[in-house]
Amino acid sequence: MRVLITSWAWPTHYYPLVPLAWALRSAGHEVRVASQPGLAGVVTGSGMPFVPVGRDLDMEEAFRSFINPPAGPGATVRPAPGSARKTPRAIGMFAELADVMAEDTIALARDWRPDLVVTDPTAFVGALAAKAVDAPLVRFPWGADIMSEVAAMAGLSDVETEVLAPIAERFGLRDIRPREGLTLDHCPTGMQVANPAPHRQGIRYLPYNAYGVLPPALAAPTRPRVCVSWGTTIGRLDPTRSLMGQVITKIAASGVEVLAVVAAHQRHDLLASVPEGVIVAESAPLQHVLPGCSAVISHGGVGTILNGLLHGLPQLAVAPLLPDHRFNSRQLAASGAGRVLTAEEVADGTVVAALRDVLDTPGYRTAAEKLRGQIEEKPLPAEVVAILEQYAS
């Protein structure tokens, strides 16, 4: 079976696809990953064959508009290529990505003839490639199925189809429906959207870390150890919006042991100095440092939150900035596995009391363990391969 995987050049949207890609290759299937040139190192570093398609866009600037939204009546909309319809900024942004990736991706599909197309739902080009060769489409959201939630909003039920229509017409394609097909769901039920895509297949969340540098063995903690991580996205967009250093300074004086996990190339920007006694692990895979921890504090990124839940840890989500970070944080709090704090609650020291609350109140750990169970009850990627084989045939 030939499987084409499509993603756009933002690493954290590709990472969740890696364990499935490995499982497909291990089962003897051919896999190719198509994305913009900027993702080449990330894909080849994961051991997958890479095909560059289209050109890179300045997505950092686009994402900064979510962190610092412009004022005015057009602040929440972004025109899609070839369409007069005003759409939510995210939909317009993803349509623009599809526009620059379409020609090369469709040409690749028509030449290689994949039996299956697996795509990040924000990579609309995957639906175009699948339609071009009449191959089954598999959606694999990077976290909760937020794109289906957007589609369920009043007046937006067909927005993805509409913004893709002008692009599809250039290649003789009609009736593109990006939300149709099978959806792989690695999100625990308690963290999922209210209206996920209907045709779903569970798949176990397995963390993938592109750096993979194991830190020195950590001694067993003699007091509660708290992991603080701000991922890599905020440091890439605007390091000044990271509260990692402030959080560490506040909680380090409260009697807990602090383990700070930061990408080596971002340490100077996010964590130039730390209080005495703080353990810093540079570019360390979270799954290898969380054993022995009692709680996690983060920005609300799905990778950090799911890693924490995979270890049954209660969490604090602090001042989430991007839309998916805010959604993840709200769901975490609604599940009972953690709390959401504002930047002001870090500045005034409330973060210390909140951390003590999640450490001392058993209900948070109980809720986190429940979500851990919801992750572990899903089949492993190797087991899902057989289901995809059936789906493709």
C-alpha cells in the first residue's frame, strides 16, 4: 500500500503523525511525506522520505496576529485565495497554504498514485490530493478535532469546501469535502470537542520529540517535583510573551523542586537565568523526564498537556495565547485535571497557591488518571494499520 502523508511546515502539526508513519513503514507499506520545503529537516529527521511541495510562507507572522490581533472590523477575517468570501483568519490562512502547495502535491499524487492519503486537517491540500486520484482520505488532528468544531459553528458548515473550490477548479477537481473520510482520534474523550467528526477511529497517543536528547538521570525527588515547559511555538513567535521564567521564579521559592524543560536553541530567549536549585533539561523529551514529577505547568500546548496526562499528572495551564492552547486549557480545567491561570495570577503570586491546590487536592490527580485511561484504552498505531488497510481497499 502506498500512503501519502501531507502536512504544512509547522513541526508540531507533523509530530503526531510520526508514530503512525513508523507503524506503516514497519508493516511494509510505502510512505512519503509531502510538505513545504521548510519541514524537510524535521521529516527526514523522523526517518521518513520527504517530498518538498510548493513554497514556504511566513506563518510566524500569521500566527503573531493571533497573539496580538489587529484592531478594526476586519480583524477576525482573512480572504481566501480566489474567493470573495470573508472567512475566519485561520481558515483563510490554511486555504493560502493549500494554494501554494496544491500544484506540486496534486502532481505528486497523480504520478505516484497513493492508495491512501493521511493529512493534518489544517493541511487542506491533503483533500485535494486524495480527490485527484480518488484515494480514501484519513484526517489526523494534532490534538482535539478543532476543525470540526469550527465547521459546526453557525454559518460555517461548508466554509472549507467553499474556500477550496477556486483552488480545486484550477486542477479540474470538483466537490472537495475536507471533513469527509475517516478521522484518527488520539485525543482523550475528556479533552475532545463537543462535535468531533462522525467517522472516527481511536489511536493511542504516542509522544514524538524531534530532539530526543536524553538528560542525565535524575535522582529520585525528596519533595514534589514540578515540570515547567513552554513548548517551542511561543518562543518562536514572541519570546517576550513566555511566562516560563516568571513562573519558575515564583514557585522555586515555595518548597517544590522545579524541573525546567526548554529547547536548547531557545534557552537564551526563554530562560536566560534560573534560581538556584532549578534543574534545567535542554531539548529533553518530556516522556523521559515526567516520571517522578508530581505536576506540570505549561502554556496549554497539546504536546505538553497530553504528555502530562499520559503520566496521570495534574496540571496548570498559564495564560494560553493561541486558539488551540486556549481550548486545551479550558478542557483541562473542565475535566477536573487542572486549572487555568492568567498572566496576572502569575505576577501576583496566585500561581503558588494554585500549584499547591493541584498538588494537595486528590481530585485533580484522579481526573488526570481518568484521562490517562482514556488515552491508553485506544489501540496502538501498529494495530490501526490493519484498519487503514481495510479502509484503503
